[in-house]
Amino acid sequence: MWATARGHRLSDADAADVVQTTWLRLVEHLGRLDEPERVGAWLVTTTRRECLRVIGASARTTPSDDFTHLTDGAPTADDLLDTQDRASALHRGLQAISGSCRLLLRVLAADPAPSYEDVSAALDMPIGSIGPTRRRCMDRLRKELEHLGITGQD
């Protein structure tokens, strides 16, 4: 079995795996062998098949020094830091506006977005005043963020 595995030019580790798997297959199929005197031929055939399976699997996973595909589209460390800085500034800006504005903006930012009827019921606010109040609260938040040095272009 070792000679067959090495004849397929497998690495020592792969050859050892093939031999071990072949022994396992023998144990699994021991009750189905019709001619026990031909177990040697069965082992060689099974070893060849396992070698071909390992070779086929390694052909699908060819090592490469090109790791760019692992980061395509992924945010860079600078992107993550920028996002974290913006989130921190947004949190500070929200803390600086009134509690009622903060609550309204948080409710409206929920995912999925609630209907104005649900917002009206939850905050005891007339439906017609939700939009204008939201606009005033966003203006206050925008001013706070500008005060913190965060603008819409950052």
C-alpha cells in the first residue's frame, strides 16, 4: 500500500492518510469481501482509488501566494477606524441633543422602519408632527456633529 501511495507521488503525510484510509475501508467492507484470498488485490485497488481521490482534492485547492482575493471588497483597517470614529461622534452628537429628539431619531432609525402610526402610538405624538419634528431634530444633530468636526462629506 505504501509503494502504491508513493508511486502516485503523494507527500508523506498524504501517503500516510491514504494507507490509513485504506485500512479503514477494509474494516468497513470486511463482511462484503467475497474472496478473502484476494484481499491483497482489493487493498491495492482501494489504495489507488484513495490516491486518486487525494490527488483530485489537492488539484482543487492549489496553494497560491496571491492573497488579494481574500480582501477584495473588504474594508481596510483605516475604513474600520473611520467608521468607528464616525459612530463615536454620532453617539456624542445624540447625547448632546434633547432626550425627546434622541428618542424620536432612534425609533425612526429602527430596522425595519416603523410606520408613522406605530411611532405616533409609541411616543404619544400626532402623526402630522412626526416629519417636521424629525427634521428639527436632524438639524440639531447636524449642528452638534459640525461642532464636533464631523461634516456630511467625511
